[in-house]
Amino acid sequence: MTFDKVLLDHGGGGRASHELIERVFVPRFQNPFLKEMNDSAVFDLNGANLAFTTDSYVVDPIFFPGGDIGSLAVCGTVNDLAMRGAKPYYLSVGFIMEEGFPLKDLEQILLSMERAAQEAGVQIVTGDTKVVPKGAVDKIFINTSGIGLIPKGFNIAGQNAQPGDAVLLSGTLGDHGLTILSKREGLAFESSLKSDAAPLNHLVQEILSTGPEIHVLRDPTRGGLATTLNEIAGQSQVGIEIWEETIPIRDSVSAASEILGLDPLYVANEGKLVAILPQSQAEAVLAVMKKNPYGQDAALIGEVKAENPGKVVLKTIIGGKRLLDMLTGEQLPRIC
């Protein structure tokens, strides 16, 4: 792809996003931490194995069933730390608001952030606030950064998937993305949709308690499950096969996706994780997941292969196979 300006596609989490990062940002900031291209940078500081991450939230609308931009910001940053096996401790938060933003809306967002931080067991310890002229930003944008501590003996990263590994998914796909889209466009469906935004760090700690051989954890946010698995397949240079019949998707999400012409495999999630680990641990980890409120619908959805390195293949319900590429273009802008 060639481009001379930034497009909405570049913020969608798919192929265009990856090309922008790899061609524009990485060459300027090249270092061993950034080169890994994981959700958080991991580094040693005086013997402590720390994870550090940052993210920005521009979701539209800012309030939606199941959460708002504030709870989404806290959960998203907590989850990025947890996907490296870290126990999150401290967050920063930066607000950019347009002049005239209602104080009652700000207070509601702060209350949501407080509640999400309490559930996750983290503290918001520093921050910043900027106000710009009306129209210079759409209502409110939030940036969060976080730091956490990784227990000794764990090395969880996108480049660690191995042939023979099991692929687990902690729950249903597409809930967040379809909720945002339906709310934004004023769509009504017979079954109500609700965002799955949630802090997953406690679930991850329970998974880690089963043993140190967890190879990869990743939350399938922008670009959905298909794009996330492509990232992992590329980082680890393995093939990944997933099975359509075992992938959990709510009936309401399937129906809404069919009406809107969307594929749930590419729709964003904010409270789900993918775990890749040895087959010998799959049953134990699946049992642990199902006992947690955020893993009740967990399922074994595939396996890692030596064949087709860097590719993701879907085995369909009727027994055929099709290639799942990264998301191309911007399916749902401003989803988080």
C-alpha cells in the first residue's frame, strides 16, 4: 500500500494500521522493546520485570450499553498489561475536552473510571487535563498509560506460539463492536446488545496459577479475532487453524452482523482474551476460565500448526477451509 496522508483506515487496527506503524513510526523510534510489537513493553528495572503500556480512546458515542469511554479506558489499559502476564498497579490518565463539555458527563465518566479501577485493583496516580476550543475535538478524548509487575518465570508474548499449541477464547465475539455501532446509528434489535468491556487481569492471574507454560495472551480489540490471530501467526511464524463450529458468538450478535453485512471475526471486543498454550494445559486452563464471570463462555477454538506460517485458516462448519486475512480498511471507525 502506498499513501501520502493519514486515513481513517490507519486507525482501524488492521493491515493499514500495521503498515503505518511499521513504515512510519518504528523506523523513527527503533529499539529492542518496540521491535517486539506486543501490547506492552517489558523491561528489567533493578531486578523487577515490569510491563508498560499506553493507549488512547476516542470512542463514539462516549456512553453506550455496558460502559462508557471512561471505563473503556481503564479496562483497555489494564488488559494490555495483563496480556503480558503482568499484575497492573498504577495508571495515568490524560483528558482532552472541548470547551462546553457538560460537567455532569465528565463526572459520570470519572465515576465509571473509579469503579473500573477499583474492580481491577489499580490506582490512577497521575494525569493531565487540556481544554480546546469547541469543535477542535469531538467532546472528549482520553489517554491512559499503565505499569505492572510480571511474576518471575513467565514469558508471555506474541512470538511464543508453537506448533501443537491449543488456542482458547475466553468468551463470545463481537459484543462491543456491534453495541457501539447500533448505538451510534440508532439501530434497534430484538435482543439488546451490550459491550463486553471488562478488566481481565484477575482472570489472567487465575490462568497463570495453572502453570508457567502460557505462551501467548492477547485481547482481540480493533480488527477482532481474525486480525489478532494474524498478528500472532506473523510474530511466531506459525500457522493457526480455528474451527467455526466452536467459536462462541451470541445470537444477537450473529443476527446484527448478518443484517449489517459484518463478520464477527473482525469485530472489536473489549473484554475477551485469546490464550495460546500447550495442549497438555488446555483442559485445566479452560476449567479455570469457566469459573470466572468473564470466562463463562470460554472455548477451545483451534490449534497452532507448522504449516502455512504467518497464515490463519478457518475450518468452516461444513468442513471446508478458507484463509482469514487481516482486516482490510476501516470496518467500524472510532470503536474504542
